[in-house]
Amino acid sequence: MSLERWDVFLTELETALVFDSESTMSDSVAWVPPPGLGALPSEFDGRARRLLDAQHVQIQVMEAELVATAKQLNAVRSVPSPQPRSIYLDVTG
């Protein structure tokens, strides 16, 4: 178990959380914990809890944005599309 490795790891998670909350698009990839990290040292309990709480808040924000986007998409889909009409041009007259 290494305090330095945990510090780097938590910093990466915090940075990713800030990036994801400030961007409209992110390249989401499956998260895989680093191998051999070991148990969370007690020195990082508070930091890890704050990070987890911030992630939960971000999930709620994203869920609200998903609902709002779905409503907007529904509204757009409810607008009838224009029917094609024949248009004639009088070129002789």
C-alpha cells in the first residue's frame, strides 16, 4: 500500500470529475481500478468520501440533463414535418 499511489489515483479521479462536469461531451471509457493499489489508507477516508459525494451529485445533474434533453427531443418530434409540395415555374409567360 502506498500513500503516494493513492494520492495520485484520487487526484486523477478528482480531475476526471471536474472535466466531466465542465464539458458537454467526454470520451467515456470503462473505468478499471489500478492493479495492486490495495486498501484505501485511513488518511484518505475523508477525501474519498467527498469524491464519492461529488460523483453522486454529478450523476444527479446528468440524470436531470438527460430528462431535459428527452423532453426537448419529444417537443421537436411533435412538430409535424412539412409536406412536399409541387412548385411550378412559368418560364414561357
